[in-house]
Amino acid sequence: ESIKHPSIFNLISGGTDLDTKTTSINRCIGLILTTGKGELLGDPEFGCRLYELLFEQYSPALESQIKEEIVKSISKYETRITVTNSDIEIQHIENSDRNKYHISITYNISGTSGQGSTTFIMEEGVFKNG
């Protein structure tokens, strides 16, 4: 569990509110996938190259490359879970103006039999976490 953000204090109980484990993991995944490599001072390898890949022409090879980038980035920085290429589904949404992808990720929570999932919509210039 992690401290809930933005409201962290429960005024009734006087304690600190906590996010569920899956909410915390999903927030971390979102942070990893939306941070470009080199953006985090002190760790230039943190993040993912998804935005770079959005500008490439869609192909099955590009879809495979996107999955590999997601797995590599998540595996390095979110150690509470395991994810493989087969846990990621990418739907390319045809749009003449810009590339758009609906990305679903299912993961196993390390040390438990629990699973979680998250979805993202990524397009050139826009990121939505669902």
C-alpha cells in the first residue's frame, strides 16, 4: 500500500488514507509509461519510449516493439508485479490525423496469486489513464 494522493489525511479517524495495492501499482505504471527516458533527473533510464514510437507508421512489428518497451520499462521500475508481452493487448485505432492506441495491461502481483489490470489510451499529444 502507499499513501493516497492527493488527500492523504482522514479528518475523522486522524489517520493517513492509503491507496489499494492495485491503485498504487496502476499509478506507478502510468508514471513509468508517460515519462520519457531522460526526463527524470538522477535516473536518465527511468521511463519509456512510448511517445517516440507513437510517431512511427503502424505495423505488427511496431506493435511488438511497443509491447517489448512496455515490458522492459515496467519490469525494471515496478518490481511489485510481473508482466509479459502476452499480458499486453494493443488496439490500433484508425485515424487519419494521428496514431492512437488502446493499451490494456494485465499483471500478476509478485508474491501473491493476485492479479491487476490497467488500460491506457495513447495518441500523439494525448494520454488518458483509464
